[in-house]
Amino acid sequence: MVQEQPQVDVAGPDEVSPLLVPDLEGLETAVEHTGEAIFEQTVDEPDTNEARWFKENQLHHSHLGWRKPGVKILCFAIGLVTITESLVISPTIVMSVKKICEVSSQDGVCDMPQAQKEFSTIQSTQLLLSGIIGTLLAGKLGELSDRVGRKPILQYIGFVRMLSIASVLYTILPRTPFSRTGMVLANSVMSTSGGLLVLISTGNSYIADCTEPASRTLAISYLMSTIYGTMGTGPLIGSAVVKLSNNNNYAPFFVALAVLVGYTLFVTLGLTESRHAQALTDSQTKFRDRRRSFESILSNNSASTVNNRSRYHFVMFLDLLSPLKKLWLPPSVHGSYVARRSVLTLVAMDASFMVSTAAMVGPLVLYSSYKYNWGSVTLGYFISLVGIGRTIVLLVLSPLLLVWLKKRHTRLDNSIDSIDLISMRIAMVAVVLSIGVAAWGDQRGYSMILFAFFQDLSAIFSPTVQATVVKYCSKSSLGEVFGAIALVRSATMLIFPPIFFQIYGHTVKKQPKIFMILPFCSAIFSVALSYMLDVVTDCEILRRPSQISLRPASAGSDAVSVKPGDRRASTSQTLRVPTSRNGESAPSTRMSGSVGN
């Protein structure tokens, strides 16, 4: 027997229609609006706590001045830690290849294709190991930030990065014997902090704690522009340090270590925790309840001790992946799966974006150094061009684009809107063009400059996706949501970069561009996925079951649940006009087609 699905009001991405006008029926209409206001206050109880905690935090931190939790102080701290990674990128590649040449050269002449093949093998192995560690830790570190706060996670990241840079420096020193295993392990140390993805997710959680929902997309754009900017200026600073130190490629490592010491001191003494104390307590209570349910497995008398321990360790392993449950949203109170489908589609688009951008950067840098004979300084300039260009896009072009789109389309707080869709499509089309230009190639490297230009235009994609996913999820567990996104990204980086390195290593002598085919197809796939997303203007369709608490405890089973079809026509029309958080009515439009499960 097929269950009838409720009709869903869905807006097309390019449609703008006038507001629905509710019929006025005197006192009856006033009663309807009063009931609607009570309904809004009652069903949004979980998010009301977050709103109250947000206001309390704002009041409690109002006297802190520059130390008050906000985007500026976070971006400064994140900038310090990300610049250290980009400082040592170029010297690490050049000195690692040089180290390999020392043991693989014949008659004192380095066989560069063979050295690059060996380095590709080391990189693919390291990325595989780092991906496994990062994937297992990414989600749990996001959940841990909900329980202990964002600040301890940022401190931990700084400590791990100091250890990582020191380890890499040791493996490339002249006195250190070449060791493939040593290089793999040294370059994998950073993955114990979750890598850059956990840093981004922790920063996003910090922003969600201290900014209004309407400002989060722009705030995340500022964070990403800081990351891209510092990662772009880092190689420039590294190249300058190399030149000022008489071409000493080890000098940037010592500068990076000094900056990380300053970062750790700043986070410890200057950065203020953004998460409310009660929110930390609630998350800790939920964690302890879940842990007690796991420990009850050990005390199960109906099975042997060995079986109990095996089940316990298996469940604990699966718990590392538990943040992924936050992306598998339950159906709404009306049985609609629009929210779940939208979130999963957005995550799939984000993974495809990672494949066509970050995952192919490593082999692309090796390809550039091989085809155009780029050294440490030139590679630094190229990486800086990509990073600084993305910063300019996020700080200048992105706000202008958003202002222009907001004048022509309506922004929605609870669903993806036309602004989000257009922004993501522009970004992904730019990625498609960038890979096409790189594959086309030329003899002097100008195609790589065009590649960097088009990649820069795609910078708006990540902030838009992250801010859009949050629209569908509960505000009480944003750390786990961002942790789940980081986990998916880590899994993507676990699988694809090693594949690209292996492809490049086996084809570098004959067809070095072959590895670009998969990223190109992935970018096209992401564009196609965007056409599976629907704009939902009726917020009733997306209400989660946890938001419905209208029935009092004494009502028993006689209480009747509210369904759209049970309302009178005037009530249905009135409630179909969702009210945004700034008090304005949002437009409602319809698109032909059905949305079901």
C-alpha cells in the first residue's frame, strides 16, 4: 500500500514570485496569527536554547574588547597556523626530491623522472596513511570540540604541527640517511590533528558559536580567505627567507617553528572560548550516556567475555564514524525527505569539488616542476598565486556577487536558495575550465597561470556549501556536523590523491597529463548534481520531528497531530508564508514536479 506524500512547495532556482497574501478575517485571522507565533516558539525549542546561549555569551563577553569571540580574532589565530604549513611546502618538495636523487643518481647525474616516480610513491603511501588517520579522527575531533570547547582543539593543532615540521626537517637534513619509511611517517604526523580539514571545521564551529545565522556565509568566507591568503603569502615569505639566508632551504622550517610557538601562546592567553558552558555540559552529558550504553556491552551476562570485548571494541570503532549520522537527517514531520536528500547531495558535491581541486594539487605541482623545470622559488610563486587569488575573490568579488544576487533573489534561512545554487555553479564551472586549461598546456607555463585564475574563482564554493548544510541541521550539534563534513573530506583525500600520484608516477615518462581526466570528470559531475537540489520556500515541509513538542504530557494518545491537510484554507495559506528571522515575510513559489522520498 503506497502512503500518500504531502504536497511540497518547491521553488525553482530562477523563479521569483510575489508574496502570498493571507485572507483577512478579522478576529479569526488574529487568532490564527497568534497560534502561529505560539507554534513557532514551541517547535523551535532546541534552537531557542542555542539562541539564548548566544545572547548570554554576547553579554558575558562584551567587556573583553579585542579578546571577545569573533571572526577577526579567529582569523588572526588561524592565519598564524596556516602560514606555517605554506612556508615549508616548496622547500619540502625540493629537498625531498634532492634527497631521493642522492641515492638514485647514476654516475653523479640525477634521473629526474625516476626521482619523481619514487617521490610519487612516497607521497601516495603517506597520503594513504594520513588519510586513514585523518578520517578516523576528523569526526571525533569535531564532536570533542562540542564537549571540551573549540580552544583546546586549536591548542592541540598547534602542538601537533610543531612536532610535524620538526619531524619533516629531520628527514631532509644532510646528515640524516635517506629512509622511505622515515619520510612517510614524518609527513604523516600532521594527520594526527586531522590536518587542514579539522582546522577549517573547528574554525567554522567557532564562527557558528559567535555569529548570527544570516552572517555565517560571509564569516566563513572571511575565514577561508584568511586560510587561502596565508597559504598564498607563506610561499612568498618562504622564498624571501631562502634568498635572505643565502639559498638555505632549511631556514623556512625554523621560521615556521617560531611562528607556531607564537600561535600556541596567543591561543592559550588571548583567544576566548566561544561555546557556552551549558552547551559544553549538555554535550558532555550526551557523550557519557552513550559511553555507558557501550560499557553495558561488557557487562552482558548472556554472552562470553571474549565476545563482549569483541563487540565492545567493534562498537567503539564504529563510534569514530558516528558524526556521519548527523548528515543522515530524519524525515520531516510531514514525511518529506527533502532535507536528507539535499544534505547528502551537497556533501557529494563537496567531495567532488575536493577531487577536482585539492586532491590533484600534489601531482600537478610535480608535473609543473617536471615539464617547466620549476624550482623552489617558482613553485612558491605559483602556490602564492593560487592562495592570494582566492583571498581576493573571497574578500572582494564574493561579497559583490552576493550583494548582486540578493537584489534579484530571496535568501532563505531553512533551505538552499537561488543565491546558493548560482554561487556553487559559477564555482564549479570555473573548476572545469581550470582543469581543461591545464590539460591543454603550453611550452612556457602560461596555462598554469590560467589554471590558477580559474581555480581562484571557485573559492566561494566551500563557504557556500558549509553554510547551506547548516541550514538543514540542528544548531545544537554544529561541531559534529562540521566534523562529519571534515570526515567525508578526509575520506576523499584518503582515496584520490594516492590514486593520482600512482597514475602520475606510472605515466610521467609518456603521458604525464593522464591523471587530470578523473578530476575533470568529477568537476562536471558536481555541476550536474547541483540540478538535483530543490529550493523549498515552505518551512513547514522541513520541520524536524524533534521540533514538534506541541502535545502536553497529560494529553495522552488522544492528542491529534497537526498536518497540513487538517488546516482550514485560510490557516494553510497564512502558515505557508514563512517568517524570516529579521521579521520579513519570505516569498513562496511553486515549481512543477514532485519531491518525495
